[in-house]
Amino acid sequence: MNGKDSRSRPGWEVHKKKARLAAVSHHGSVGRSADGHSSKDLLSPLMWWRRIPAYEFSSFDIPTATRALQRLAIAGEPRWSCAHRRDAGDDIGAALRTLKRHGPQSVAMDLAMTAVLCSAIGGDPAAADLMAAVLRSRSAIDRHCEPLSLAWTAAGFESLVTKSRRKEMGRFQRPDLNPRGG
């Protein structure tokens, strides 16, 4: 990269602002109730994926969501024991199989997408893309999902660029790979 931060790219800030404005227009205020509580405090972690925008999550939310999944299972899901243990590939596979078997409005989908949410919060761009796609497809039945989809699209782009930058920077930090020989 040429030293610019990924967020300074043209279109990135515009996309992020659109997602935030859409969330504000649908929710009234982003993330806070009238009495000042976070919307995460008022909802079950199994509902977070379809009610809270991507930019309100942090790595501190992963243990809470994971605890909510620990004693639950998706009937007929062969990889569930691996899926909710922060393996993005297993999370995504379980979510896609669950979507096909049970549909987008099922409780099983809430479990599967909560596992995907943990991977997306952890920075996996494919998980963020799946969050955006499932929320977009669900927007026909749930008006809250369209702005959330936009927010996850922006988060997936940010994760992808950040991951790419780390890989690029790591390549030149090791002396044996440094093209200047230092």
C-alpha cells in the first residue's frame, strides 16, 4: 500500500456514513435506549446479529455471545460442536446449511448467525460478508435488516483491507524478506 489508511479510500467513508444514517433512521438512535442502556444490554445475544449494527460491536462482545451458544445445539447440524468455537469456516458452513434446512426466520438460524457474528466481530471478512448477505435477504420480512446489511458490508470491507495490510506489512518486517537487505 502507499501508506494511506484503508479508511481514507474514496467511497469507504461514504458507505460507512450511509450505513450509520440508515441505522439511525430505522432505530431512532443508534445503540442507546431512552434511559441510556446499550441495545446489547436489552436483547438476547441470539438476537444481536439482526438488531445491532456492525460498528457497535467489539471483541468484548464475543465471550457473551459464545456463552449464549454453549448449551444450545442445532438439530441435524454435524459440525455444530466445532462451529461455535470461533472457526469461521465451520461457522459459515453451519449457517449456510441451517439457512437451507430451516429458513431465515428459524431459531436455528439465530444460533448459526450468532456463531457467524462472533467470527465477524473477530475480523473475518467472509463472516462479515455472510452477515450482510443474510441480513439483506431477510430485509423483505424485517425492516431493521437492510441498514444492518449495509453496516456489515462496510465492516467486511474494513476487515479485508486491514487483513491485507497486516499481511503486506508483515512481509517487510522480517529481515530475511526485506527487499532493502536490512
